[in-house]
Amino acid sequence: MATLAERTETLRTVGLAPLLTTVQLQARYGVSNWTVNEWVKDGCPVEPTRFRGRRFDLDKVAAWMAAEPQLAATA
């Protein structure tokens, strides 16, 4: 099975990015579910899905975090 980094590079060549679940985003940034929920309340971009649960585009989340001074220092 390919790692997230490998999948990201494969999909990037066709203009796509894998969407992360809340748990994957927590693992990527080393934060809790509460923190992710707070980020969403504060404007963290969430991708629409046709099913239950949230998905996050890592590039959009990273850009959002870079624009948020209090988050840029912790990421």
C-alpha cells in the first residue's frame, strides 16, 4: 500500500490531491479531535462529501494555517 506522500505525488501529476479524514489530519499535525473541531469552527477549509464525515485537502489546510499567525507557529 502506498503512503500518503506517494499517493499525493501520484495524484498531483493529474491535478488532484487526496482528501484526508479527520483522523488522518490529526495524525499529520499531532493534534486532538477537539483541536480539529476548533480549527473548523475558526474557518479551516473542509471539502464537501456525499457521505458522512469530513474530508480535508492538505494543501488548502496548509495554506489556511499559513494565513493564520497563531497557527503557523504550531504547525
